[in-house]
Amino acid sequence: MTGIEESRNLRAVAEQASKLMREQLLAAFRSTMSVDYKVDLHDVVTKHDKESEVAIRAFILREVPDSYVLGEEEGASGEGRVQWYVDPIDGTANFARGLAFWCVSIGAVIDGEIVAGAVYDPVGDMMFSADLSGAWLNGAPLKSQAQADEQRATLITGYPVARDLRLDGRERALENFGELVETFSALRRPGSAALSLCHVAAGWVDAAAGFGVNAWDVAAAILILRQAGGTYEALTLGKVDKGGRDFMCPGYVALGDGADYPTLMRVARGISDSRDAVRARDAA
């Protein structure tokens, strides 16, 4: 069992680690930089992602030796009770092109439970963080709030990307997207899952949905959202077994406090159920 004091200490480490490379990242932002690609041309990485992760990893292992660190760029290192999920730049495509919607995300997990996390927006100098006692933005308590009616609400989602067109079929995916566009007052695609979830936690948008995230994208932000009073529903999307840890699931719907969005939930669950059915059929 993780105590409040340990959780607070881990939050402090996450906050410090997330700000380590602030000056270097801001100096690189909107400068000329070379870009590499990982899986495909939609999956961008820069040397700044890699350098930041190296610095964050070293800091965490020094401050909390009993740690296992999994980062997006360099994989896993260390062995210990505390598992850290690190995204040195969530929203790299934005960072590389000069769009100010990217962040550093660091979450701490013990025995499968997210116990602390920090999501830092260097451009806005906004530190979202949480532990088992609450959630904060730059030290002030964070409280989620949302429009009750989805027709008056703002939704953040990246769906559909090219992968979704392939997995769900172009026609079906565009139908799903069209239904969300027609239902919500506004739909935005800013391009960072961690920061999108924090905007829901802060009450700046009403909901967010993602269909291709990793643990390092969402581990910290899930705790921030829930501790701020929002809700997070994980979607398995045919990738993990039912009942898996929320932060290990590749999809989600995040709602601000007071939201009741039946169209969003039906569309999102339908996408997940369809992919689960394909997985079950392929395994038969």
C-alpha cells in the first residue's frame, strides 16, 4: 500500500524531472531542427526527445533508486518497486513544427496503481500534477467541470488518423467522425493526449477521446484528471484483455465533471467493441 507521504514525494520528483530540460526545449522550439520518423511518416521524433529522456531517466534513477523507468524513446532501464512512464515530449509533431501544444509527461505506478504524476507545458509554464491527495495546476487545486449537454460541449480527439481509417475502414471511420462533428458544439484536434487530458481536468474543454495512446502518454494525466473530479474510461481496442490496467489500454474517453455524453460513449465503445471482435475472430 502506497502512503500519502510517499505519493507526495514521488509527485515532487515527477515535477522536478519534467522541468529539467525546459530551457533547452524552449530554445529548440520554433528553431530549425531535423526530424526523423519511427513507424511511419506520422510518427515523428527529434534529437530533443531523446536527449530529454536521457536526462529525465538519469534524474529519476538517482532520486528514487528503487525504480524501473520506461520511456517512449529509449525503452526500459532499472529495476524497482516504482514504475515510471516517461514521455519526454508528448506532441512531438507539434513541437517540431512550432505549434504550442506539447508537454512532458511523467507518471509513477506502484503495484499497478498510478500514485503520482506530472504533465508540464513548457511554453505556457503550466505544471499539472497529482498525487493520492489531490491535483494541482502550478500549486493551485485543480477542479474539473464540464457542460452537461454534449451539444454545448467541446471535444478533443485525434480520431480518425490514417491508422484508424485502415483498422475501422475509411467509410465507417469517417461516419464516426462526422457524427461527433455534428453532435458537439466544437471538435478540436490539438495533438497531445497528455495535455488534452489535463485541459479536461482544468475545465478548459469538456471531453477528450483517444484511440492510439501508450502508457507514457496517459499514466500521469489519468491521475490528474481523476483527482480533479473527472472520469476516465479505458478502451481495449482489440489490443489488451478486458480488465487490464487503464493506463495500459490504447484508447480512452475522458469526461469533465458533470458531463453526460451518450453519443460520444456510443461511438467510442462501438469502435473498441468492433476491434475487440476482430481480435477474437482472428484468435479463433
